[in-house]
Amino acid sequence: MKRNTEQASFSMLSNALTRKGVNVTIAGGSSYTNGKRIVIGVGPWDQMVCSLLHESAHLNHTNFSAIGNVMQQTSTALKNAINVLEDIRIDLRNIREFPGAIQSYQSSRRILVDIITKREFTNCLDDILYYVLLVGNLENGITAIKPALAGFDWVTLELDKLCLKYAQLAQTAKDTLEVRELAENLLLELAAMQQANQQEAEGEAEGEAEGEAEGEAEGEAEGEAEGEAEGDAEGDAEGDAEGDAEGDAEGDAEGDAEGDAEGDAEGDAEGDAEGDAEGDAEGDAEGKSNGNTSGKALSNSKGFNEIDLEQSFEDLDVGKLLEAHRYQQDMSNYSRVPEPIKVVPYTVQELLRGNPSNVFPAANLQVNGAVANAVKVMFRQRNMKLSGVTQFGELDEDRLVDAFLGNPGAKNIRRDIAANLSVGVLLDASGSMGYPWDDTYRSYVATKAAMAMTQALEKQSGVLTSLSLFGDFYLELKGFALKKTPSVLPYVELGGTSTGSAMMEMGSKLILQSSQKKVMFVITDGQPDVPQEVVGSLDWLAQHGVVVLPVIIGQVDVRFTGFKDLKVACIDHVNELPKQLMQLLKQHI
């Protein structure tokens, strides 16, 4: 099955991590890492690549033990500040370690742009931390983030410089502890900047109020003085013209009243105009001093001074943001995939040292030989042509030389075709299987069948094999990188029967292989804990080219196993395996 670019990228990065001892699992809907294992929630490949990049960066570069208690006990504001600065730091290290990953980062940030442009600004610390994250991504060379900056035109020049400063400090921080200190200092500087801006705004408001009051007072005083003088002059003139005392009295009274009214009106008008002009000028100056060159704020943001720096509502971890975005998409194709299975925290060697008596039974040489011959017959092909020109694969060199030397007995040139096949064998180790002490236990038949298949297949050219136990837990006994199955393997009873989750764990390893064909044998005694999880795993594995071949130990109603739509091999004794195996392999490989 041809892999797309995103799946190929996922495989390359996963294989690089696997070589470092990291277990990569695809299962469930959430992505996380515990330091030894990375779980990637199922979804579109581009989003899975983004999540893998992010979680691998955390695994390689984040000191979880150093800040574990801090992240649990601290405020959401400080936790988000740590997350944002740490994401900037670890992403840069990931890009330097995997230079080709920059394209995947560009893709992931297009998803982040979609998230940010659709969110409503909350006028809390989150708005500023989103801007720090964007600035940090640009500093890391991830230019796809630029379109998201359009909604941040409320950011002042002073605030922009502060965000850039801490993004660059995060890039050069030596470890997670230093990032924590940076986050604390960032919050302190933001609070100090906001306090200074608010004090400046209060001072300007006081100045504006004083200017208006002073203008009104001066206008009233000037109007009263002019009114009195004008009234006196008019009264005297009128009194002289009329020539009597009554005229003088009337003239004085009318003049005083008229002068007072005119003076008051004129003074008030002048004072108000003067005060308004001063207030407008001071208001313009305040806007400029705050550095808001755009003159407006988008997305319902009120501006930096009104942001509540103690409030933070979102979980600003890039991994969580990508995960939330995935859930907003159409997840109908992935909703039935089970959650990841727990992995046994011990190695094969540790288990053997701890309980050396609990091991696989000795191989049945007769059965092993029969299975090996069946596999060999199926894979070996002969070519009857004399010339090697049209041959592909591995040529038998002795026969080729004999043919060219004219040996009459070497008319045929045999070629063994490399299988180009990866086979995973999944063995049920639930409580119902029992311990493999003798052939009265199902596990006795199952373990011999598993060993026979694995050892027979791994002898063929171009075949990679893996063998694992499963129950409620998962234990890998032999990985694809190991060429030969160890002769002694531990057997551990693993509780329930989480078949679907175990299939996703094995499938995660299979799809990373570059082989043309990928096959999974599931050897079990019947009904899983949740049959629907088996169906969900089968659907997802089939979409990615993994063929599942169930081998049922004992007589079981297949309808209750989750495998009802598949061809199932049923055996009661290991001697029946070669025939059943041949039938399955011929049908599917």
C-alpha cells in the first residue's frame, strides 16, 4: 500500500525515536508522552505528524521531573507561561536535530493559525501568551504562522518588544528550569508595564479634568468683569440723554443686568471651548503615548491596559491545542479506535532474571519443521529462463556461472525472491489461557504455535518478524529490529483480554515498516473484553494496509470475537497449525 508524504514522515521520525529506545504507539484520541513512550491519538496523518513532533520534542528536551510539582500546584497563568516558552525552546531544538522537520512544523502551524484566527479574545493573559507563541514561532523560522498576527493590532510597540525579548530568551534557555524562571519574570514585567501605563493614564485624566475646571473659572471671571464695565457705561450715557434721575436708575439697572447676562454667556462659551480643546489635545497625546499606532483593536480586545493578567482560561500547550482542533474535525473514521494498552514496564531480560521458571515451553521440532517447509514452499519460486538479464531478486550465483560456462546440467536458473514482508505475531496471555506447563493448557498450544510461525518466517529472505504477549498489558518479546527470536522467552500472565488495544499497539509497529506487505497473526482463545474495539482496530488497520489473520485456540463462536468478517483458523493442537497456516498465508500473502 503506497504511503502518503505525511505517513512517510511519521514513519521516519518514529523509527528515529525507536532507535533511541522510545516506544511510539498510535491509539485512542489523546497524544502524550511519559518519557519512555509516545502515544499519538488517531486522526489525519498531517495532524498525527504534528503531534508526534511536539511530543518527541517534549520527550527529548523537557525535564518533567524538575517542574512536575510546579505544574500541578501553580496558577494557571504561570503554567501557561511556562508551556508557551517551553514550546518555543523545544521546537527550536527539534528543528536543529531534525532539519527536515521544518516542513512538518510549517504544516502544523497552519493548523495553529486556524485555531487562533477563530478564537474570541478574552481580555485575559491568554491573549498576550498567544502573541508570545506566534513571535517565538517566527523566530524559529516557522513563517506559516504569519497570517495569525492580523488579529493582534492592539499590541503596543512596548508590549511587542517585551514579547520578542522573552521569546528569544526562551530559544537560548538551557533547560526547563530556566524556562520556569523566564515565565515568572515575564509575568512580573507584564504587571509592571501595565501598572505604569495605568498610572500614566490616571495622571493624564487628572490633568484633563484640571484643565477643564480652570478654563471654566477663567471664562466666568472675565465675563463678569466685562459685563459690569459695559453696563456702567451704557447706564451713564442713557441717564445723561434722558436727564432725569429715573432714567439714570433704569439705565443703571438695565445695563447691569444686560451686561451680566452677556458677559456670563460669552465667558462660558470661551471657557468651554478652551477646556474642550485642551482635553482633546491631551486625549490624542495619551493615545500616542500608549503606542497604539493602529488606533483600534480587533476581535473584541479592549487593549493591553484592560487585560486581566491574573486570569487565564485556556490550556496553552501546543499539543493540547492541536488535539482540541482534531476533535473539531470529522472524527467518524477514528471514533471506534480503542485507547492505548498499558505496556509492561520490564524488559525481557529483567523478567527472565526475576522468574526464570516461567518461560515458553521447548519448541516442537517436528511442528517447526513442518511450518518452515510450508513457508519455504510458498515463498520459493523458480525461473526457467537461461538468461539472467530479466531476473529480479537474489540469483543463485553457482547456477548462473555454470550456465555461462556451458554446463549442460545447468539449464535452469533459480531465483529466490525476497519476500518484502513484515509479520507481527500477537499472543493472548490472558488468565483463561493458563500457564504453558503441558498440553492441557491453551497457552501451551499457543506458545508453540507462535514460536513455530516466528522462527519459520524469520528464516526467509526479506521477512521481518515481531512477537508480543497481551492481556490487560502488552509485552514485546521480539521487535522487528531483532533478526532472530531468542531461544528462551519469558511467559507472563497478563490479566484480561484487551485484544483491540493490543492490535493497535502491534499495528503501530507494523505500519512503520517499509515492507510492501504487512501481516498480523492474532493467536487467542476467543472472546475479547470489548469485541467492538477489535472491530474498530480492524477497520483502521485495514485502511493502512495491515492484514489481520486470527488463529483461535479451541472451539469458539467467532461471532463474539470481533473477527466474524475474517477467515479464521481454528486449532485444538499445535500439530494442526501447518495446514491452517498454509491456507491463511496462501489467501492473504
